[in-house]
Amino acid sequence: MSNLLATFRLLQNEAFDIVSAVTEDHYHKQFHLDLSPIGWHLGHCVFTESYWIKEQLLEKDIVDDSLRSLYVPELSVKQSRGTALPKRNQMLAWATDTQSENYSLLELAITQLTSHKLLTNDYLIHFLIQHYSQHIETMMMVLTAIQIQCDHTEFTPSMILESNQQQKEYITVESSTYTIGLEENNLPYDNEHPSHSVELDSFKIASLPVSNGEYLSFMNSAAYSTKEIWSDMGWEWFSNNKPDHPYHWQEHKNGSWYGIDHQGPYSLDEQQAVYGLNHFEAAAYARWAGGRLPHEYEWEAAAKDYQLERIGFVWEWCGNEFHPYDDFSPYPYAGYSAPYFDSQHFVSKGGNRYTKEHIKRASFRNYYQADKRHIFAGCRLVYD
């Protein structure tokens, strides 16, 4: 338990430090339509830990309505969150005091409320650790969006990204019964439960995720404008947006490509996994390359029972919609997963360089709408 509490404290500090390092303007500003201002994420995390520790665990009604109306996502319109935030220094002062208080209250409660359902198998501390982990990753998306809007015309990549042929190495997953989902009941999230068995036919899955060089070949073949490889909804998205490269890439004046991350521009390595793709782009690439996106059950079975390489470098889009497992039961509240079982969200697996180890497990299910490309997502192909 002491290790879990120490991890919780480290994540509290990390979220705080990220916001401490931004300007007042960047703290308030919304840099991407799908991303809240970076200051909101810190406020939301502190509010959330207060709600679960003070209101739900200790049964103290201490969270005022102004905090609730700002930091409960369903009550706060994303586009208005920046102007509703307090000044940055006010936020930081409130956050540091509240985080310290919540840490002390949780530490005490763990010894005094051992029979409480939220503390069974250390559930609440795992929940809060993973909640912070997810928002810290989203904060890195915000920092990347900030850099994408900056002028990097003076940057010259140290290497020219070259296209390369599609990799031919794959692993054969045999027809069998595989266990899907999380078997440890002490860990979130509800959508990973209950653990169950599935029958899978044999398939071949690429050893590696799709690389920058492979994706450049896709771009150079005019695949973006090839209607036949897109789904109907994907072609509609392409026609409305006319993308021609991953979200995190920019083109140098000499015609070469470079990447943008939270620190700014960097040279792209042709062997590294491509990211900045939405589900439409990933599926189009798969069709162009003669494969398909894996079903999440296939991906999870391969990740658990076989040796896939470079898992955790990018979120890897799967071909299926986010859905409840049989006998799904929402916990600890109805709104975490259930609203997104809407046939509009698709699963991605694996994690990326910003993903904390606390959620880098094969059963973890990330989910986004098909048009979202600001996330750090790429793909790995399956062949029948």
C-alpha cells in the first residue's frame, strides 16, 4: 500500500508540475477542439480525487457547486472551460493544498475504513492512479497541440524521412480459446470485466506496428485520394478535411517531413511507429496494404500469449466498436464506460510513450470516435 500511495503522490505532483510550467495564456487557452485547456485537466483531477475521497469515501459533502459545474465533464461545455478557470496562480495554490489534504485523508482512511467497498483490494487508490495517468497523457496531447500551432519554419530535420516497403514479418496466432479481459477484480476499469473466454480462428498479425517509412509509402502512392480503400464514412471525412499526412507531421520547405511532439519539432525515424492517425486513416492504410485492423480480441490474445514487438509505442487501432462484455456491470459509477457503448467509438490497444505503466496492460481498452487523430495512435495489421 505504501508503494501505491507513493505512486499517487508522484502523479499528483506531475500533473501539478505540468501546469506550473505553462504560461497564463496557455493555461486558459483551448488549442484543439477536442482538448480542454491544460489548466482544466489539473482542476478536474483534483476535483475528482476530492469527490471520491471526501464525498464517497468519508461521506462529507464538501465540494461546492461551482467546482462541480466546472469539473464534471457532463456539466461543463468544453469550449467555455478556459474562461471559467480561476487564475493560474489561484489554481496552483488550491491544487497544492487540496492534493496534500486528500493524500493525508486517503492515507488515514486506508487504515481506519478497511471494510469500505471502495477500499477493498485497494480499489480506490488504483482508480485514482489510473485517472491521473490518463489525464497526464491528455495533457501531453495539449502540449503537442500547442507546439503544432507554433512556427517551426527555422527547423531543419537532421535526417530525411525515406519511404520503405511494407514489413513482411508476422506471427501466426493459432485457432484456440483465449481469455479476454481483466482477471484481477481489484483493478479498474469496469469495461475490462468480466474476464471471459473467446474462440478465435487462426490469423497472422504483424510483428511490428506500421512505421513512419511504411506510412510515407502510403502517402506517396496518392492513397489518401484513392476512394476505393476508404469506408463510406472515412471517404466522407477525407472529402471534408482533405488531410495528406499524420496529424503530428509537418512538411519542411525542402519537401521532407518532420514530427512535432510536446517539446517541439524532431526528425522522423523511418523505422519508428507512425502515430497521429485516426481510425479512418488506419483502416484505409490496412486495406491499401492488403490487410485489416485486428479485432481487439485478436490483439489482446496475441499480446498476452505471443511475442508482439514494440507494444506501447503507439496506441494501436482495432477494427471493432467499443462494446460491453456479457454481464457487464458499471462501477464505480455509470458514466465511465456505458455512455460510449454508442457504436461511434472504436477501441485502441497498447499505449504509447506518454502512457503510464499503470494502464499499459493487454486488457486495457482505450476508445475514441473514428475521426480523432490528435491522439497518439497508429496501427498494426492482421492478415487472414
